[in-house]
Amino acid sequence: MDFSFSEEQEAVRELADRIFTDLSTQERLREMETVEGNDRFDTKLWSELASAGLLGISLPEDVGGAGLGFLETGLLAEAAGRTAAYVPVVETLAGAAPAIARFGTEAQKQMWLPGVCAGTTVLTTALVELGGTPGSPAATAERTGDGWSLTGVKACVPSGTFADAVLVTARIEPTGVAVFIVPSSSDGLTIEEQTANNGQSEGLLTFAGVSVPADALLGSVEDGPAIIEFMVARSTTALALTQAGAAAASLALVAEYTKTREQFGKPIATFQAVGQRAADAYVDAEAIRLTAWQAAWRIDEGLPSDKEVAVAKFWAADGGQRVVHAAVHLHGGVGVDREYPMHRFFLNTKHIELTLGGATDQLLRLGATLAAEPA
């Protein structure tokens, strides 16, 4: 079997790598991190990605996209992870925009997706449920005469402080769930900044009877569980691919550092203990990459992907931690120096692990899924 990317996908990879590498430099990242009140959204990089046609790579042609698939979005996520870029690839390109493209009305698509392709609109998803799961939202939606009223709180919304709209999951009594497209400027919606462990801003969104029109409903109430599953699978896999990029970048730093750092007159890369630790990290990094791409391929092909996404989620959370801990250890004191790039990959990896939910939780869920299957 041929597991390589097509010529078109390789072209997308090369273009994305060049733009991310050229613009998301260490100097640029440091500059954004030292500006007070910065949401850490690299608008210049985002605009350049739009100009290159990459933001709409997987969106329909009639909204300005290229009409390609989820694999192409995955290439952007991996490149973003490899450069620690401050752009909302996962929430906008993997989660929110594809959901509107798949389940939205023609009016919803034309309202939101051309701006995504042009780089002028940022969308995000509110999928985190404190103490719960995305499929059982705590926020509620009640029908009003000509629309809906949303009440509740959504925490840890990625890019929530600067997104133009958020896809909100809400419970509809007695047993329904639905997804709504809510503009960030809606009356009754309060957005407070939350600072993640890696310094990026997330949003704490409070809905105090936010009124939205009937056409804010994405799909139908009956479609709600399927839409949530759609967004969760793609967002999770894109995060795993982001982790794969971060792990690859960490290993590249290790390779360069251990070749040039000398001890007892020899590069430390020649020491057996160093080589073994780096080799173990390489195995973990490859496991993260391969399981993430397996999940992405099955999603792209429309195949059942629950188990593959769960496996990718586990490796991203568990293997990612081992890779960056090994990388920091092999760098010695340099690994925690804020002037050296390794600390960003360490913090981003921890943030991804916390976003995914932790490795132990993933193993328990995956084990329950396997146990439920008939022998």
C-alpha cells in the first residue's frame, strides 16, 4: 500500500511549511509574548495563509475555498505545531468552519465561510464541559417566539477573546442537544479572558439569556449529536497533529544541540545514555505522528474513526509529554531558558494534553470501547 501524500498534498505541505517557517520565527513569537494585552493572534501570518489560499483549503469552492479534504487541514495543523505559531488553525479550520460547511444552510455558509477563506473571520468552538463531556452540555437553549435563548457558561474557549463567532453546544429539554452559531457581539454575551498555561488567551463565555434568531441553529436539533461528534473528532485529530509537529520540532532541537554540545571532549550525542533517551523520544514522536495521520485519513475517507481518534488522542497526550520531558532533560539548563525555543514546545505540549483530557482518561475510554465490542 502507498501511504505517501499525493503530489497536490505535498505541494500544500511545502507551501505551508515555508510560510509558517518564514513568519512564525522565534523573534516574532518573542515579540508577541512580550506585548501587554496581546491575544497572541498572529494576524500577519493568518493573512499570509489566506493570501496563499490555505485557510480555505478544505472549504467548498463556492465560498472561496479549494474544495480539498481534512488531510490538507491536518498539514496546516502539523506545521503550526512545528513552529509554535499563534494562529487558530484547530478551532477555526478543523472544528468550526467545516461544521458550517457540512451542516449549515446556504445562507450560513455564505455569511461565515468567505471571511474564513479571506482571513477576515475567525470562528471557534465551545466544546469544553467542566466535569462533563461535549455531548452533554451544561448550557441550555429555550425556544422563544422567533428564535432561541441561550443560558449558561462555556470555559476554555480557544481564541474566544477575539473570535467573530462561536459554535455553542446547548441542551434542549428534555433530551435534545443542538449547536448554535453565536456572534461574539451578541447582547447578553460576556467574554472574559482566561490565560492558559502556555500564555495563550482563552475565553470564559457567559450567556445570560442571549437571544439568537432561528437561523442561528446549525442543522437541526436532531442533527445536534452528529454535529458535536463531527467537531470533536476533527478538533481532537487536529490537536494530535499539532502535537506531532511540536514533537518533531523538539527532536530537531535535540539533534542539533547534542551534536554541538561537548562533554569530556566529545559531542554528548555519542554518549549511550543520551542516544537511548533520544531514541525513545523518537519512537514516541513517530507513534504520535502515525496514529494522528491514521485518524485523519479515516476521517477524510468517511470511514468509522472512533477508535483511531481515541488512540491518536492517547498518544498525543501521553507520548507528547515523554518527548518534551526527554528533550528538556537532554538540553540541561538550556531547555528551560526562555530565550531558547524549547520551552514553547514544552508548554504547548502540556496545554494540548490538558485540552485533550489527559492520557489516563483516554485509556479508560478506549478500554471501555474495546470491551463493549463483541468477541
